[in-house]
Amino acid sequence: MSEDIVIQASDLTKFYGKVAAVDHIKFEVKKGEIFGFLGPNGAGKTTTIRMLTGITKPSFGNVRIMEFDIEKQTLKAKQIMGIVPEVSNPYIDLSAWSNMMFQGELYGLPNDKSKEIAAELLENFELYERRKDLVKFFSKGMKQRLILCMALLSQPQILFLDEPTSGLDVQSATIIREKLRQINKEGVTIFLTTHNMEEANLLCDRIAIINKGKIAAVDTPEKLKLMTERLQKVVVAFSQPINPESLNSLPNVDKIEKLGDKIQLHTTAPGKVIFDIVDYAREKHLDMVSLNVVVPTLEDVFIKLTEDKEKSGHGA
Ligand SMILES: Nc1ncnc2c1ncn2[C@@H]1O[C@H](COP(=O)(O)OP(=O)(O)O)[C@@H](O)[C@H]1O
Ligand SMILES: [Mg+2]
């Protein structure tokens, strides 16, 4: 395996009964990347991350973490990774500090070293002042920051996170993302899963889009963003019926469709189109019943990706 590849999944598959939760997926993560696994609920993200980290045994295929085979050299591989699972519970009747010390013991770190790194991490994650407080008095965001500190205590080279900001308020999620960028800058490769397109966009160098156990595409957030922009729509309804073709002359409109009493305009510039529609309505003395911008969902993106794949002849 080339030196700059730190995670390699080949033909990775997991069956639960007859259902393939993860279906022959293949990808590589390069050293220093933030690599995102983006997909809706049930896509196979958690199953994948559990196979990558040696918690779940694949039905088929294999995983290499740097030079180690996750199944044959599990311990060695685990020594270079930190894991933030989907559900992680620090001991709420212990202080943040005790949780860190306990984690250090689990990793077999010497006590002095544990203390030194724990202090540094808690300081960095703005928890040091609160280190003696019981975790049960922590907010959700503080708890998640502590979980990150615990995962970083062994100074891993690769950090795996399963939906690290899911269920957090906007501010806590922003702090977590900032910290992840910072950790990454300091040299840690990051693999994370998310169902949030915006998060993938904000954080990742590359994104694998996964649906129903299969990878639909691996691309940069910029390309994904371009595609999502092309899927934006403005939907308008007037109080009187109009001929949709009369809107054909509007600039920035790529396609017009009539849906019942509504007219749907495909555009990459919804902000501009809205102004033009308002002008149009004013000019024609039309009343608008509704005017909305429809932002594509992850589902729309998948459908588009699948269509594109079929068109380019690679099959779905
Ligand atoms: N332990 C299990 N037993 C049976 N089915 C499972 C198990 N874990 C996950 N699945 C199924 O595998 C699919 C993928 O689940 P999961 O990996 O948790 O998806 P995600 O994390 O993307 O939401 C789902 O259909 C889920 O119901
Ligand atoms: Mg999951």
C-alpha cells in the first residue's frame, strides 16, 4: 500500500441476514485528509466505520489501516486510531478528569503521560476549568468535547468519528468542527460520517456518498456543491392560471415545469429568479399565492447521481 494511503477498504461487505448493509465498497483515504462518509439514515455508515475500526467483522473484503490488516493485526491498527462512536457515554458520575484518567488506563498510558496530555487536551477544548465537575452536569456539547478529548488521549494518527455533531445545537456543532479542523492541521487524518450535506461541505477534503450500502460517488465538496446548486428550484403559484412558457424569457432559469397549480423553475441562482418573478407578477398584475425556494435534499442528490451514472453507462 502506498505510503500516503492510511485507510484502504477493498470490496468491504457486511450482510445482516440476507440484507447487505454494506455492499462491496471500495475507497482509499490519504494521509492528512478529512474524509467524509455522507449518507442518509440506514445507508451503512455506522456499519462501515465499525468494520474500519475492527469492531464488526466484515462478511467479505478487507480493511487496511496504514500497513496493518484490521482483522489480522487488530491491536496494532487500534494503537494508531482514536474512535468517537455514534453513541458514546462517559461515566456521568465521574468528573471529566477522572474519565480522562480512566481512559488513559484503558490505553495503558503511563500515569504522568496521561495527566500531561489530558491537561493539554482539556485546556484546548475549553474544559480544563470544569475538569473537576461531574459529567452529569455537562451540556451535550461539553460532553461531546470530552468524548473527543478521550478519543485523542492516545495521540492517534487517524481519528474516526460517527456523526460527531448529530443532535448538537448549532453553536456546539460549530465548535466541534473548528476543533476537528485544528486537529487535522496538527496532522491527524480524519474519517467521519454525517447525514448533513452542509457539514460534509464545510469540513471534508473529499466525500464518499453512500446510499443503501453502496458508494454512489467519491468527490470533492466543490463538485458536490455544484451539483446541488444545479438541483435548486423556485416554486411559484399565482392566483390566476398563467402559461408557464411566458416565464421562458426570465434569465437564470434552466428549465420550467408545471406541477398542478404551481410552476417550478430550475435555477442555480434562486435569489435572482425570485426578484425576476416578483417583477413579472407586478408587471402582469398577478397575485402570488406562494413563492418558495426548494433546496435539494440528500435524496435528490442520490437520484441525480444514480441518473448520471446510468447515463454515462457505468450502471447504477
Ligand atoms: N446489528 C444489526 N443487525 C441487523 N441489521 C443491522 C444491524 N446494524 C445495522 N443494521 C442494518 O444495516 C443497515 C445500515 O445501518 P447503519 O450502518 O447503522 O446505517 P447508518 O449508520 O448509515 O444509519 C440498516 O438497514 C440497519 O437496519
Ligand atoms: Mg449510523
